Amino acid sequence: IDIAACARKDAPGIVAIYYYTSPEFARNYTLTIQGLLKGYSAQKDGTIIVADEGIVVASNDESLLGHNTADNEVVQAMKKHTDSQHIYHLKNEGTGCYGIMLKQRDYYIYAYLPDMEVFRNLPLSVIGVIFLYFLMS
């Protein structure tokens, strides 16, 4: 049972409400961090890692679950060079990528994306801008 109460502004007293959630509904619709990441593709959206005390507790790359972040070269590079306000360029197995590290309550969130995905549409966009420039001139 969920309960909420609020003081009335128009007269003395409180307004209280409740909502009953059946045990079956609560079992079937419990949100987890891992469940929130299921819709993200590691190829298109990059790799997202959620770690608690150095252990990967959620990731859109399920092969990383349960591993220690000390074994992840990208995470270690981000710990040395990034903060929560800047994206950092780093190497992942010889390939360049961009990543950011965030601290949220008890968890660290690491996200990184290969260079090729970051700049995939850049050439087409530049050609489009040049075309529009000449068209408008």
C-alpha cells in the first residue's frame, strides 16, 4: 500500500490517499537498473556501465556484468582523465572512443562510444551544408 498525505490550504485538515498494488503486479513490474538499459544497443548507443563499489551491476553489454571495473581499460582511463562535466577522448583496444564518467548516489556510470559512431554522419552533414551554401549564394 502506498500512502500520501497533504495539508489542505483552503481549510484546516489534511487530505490522505492510498493506492493498493497487488503482489502479482509488484512482482511482474519491478524496475531494475539492468532493465532500464535493455533498450540501448552497444553498437549504436555506445557502452553504458553502471558500477557499485567497482563491480559492474548493469550494462547494455551483458558480457560485462559482474566484472570488476579495474579490469576494464576504458573505465580506468576515464577514472584518470574525466569528470562529470567533460567528455574525454581515449583508446579502447587501439580504437579511439569518447567517454564520460558520472557519479550518481552510490553508483558510478560510465558511457563511451567509438569514434566511428560519433562522426558517422559528419561527412554527409558537411556536404549538405556546402550544397545549401552554394544553393543560397
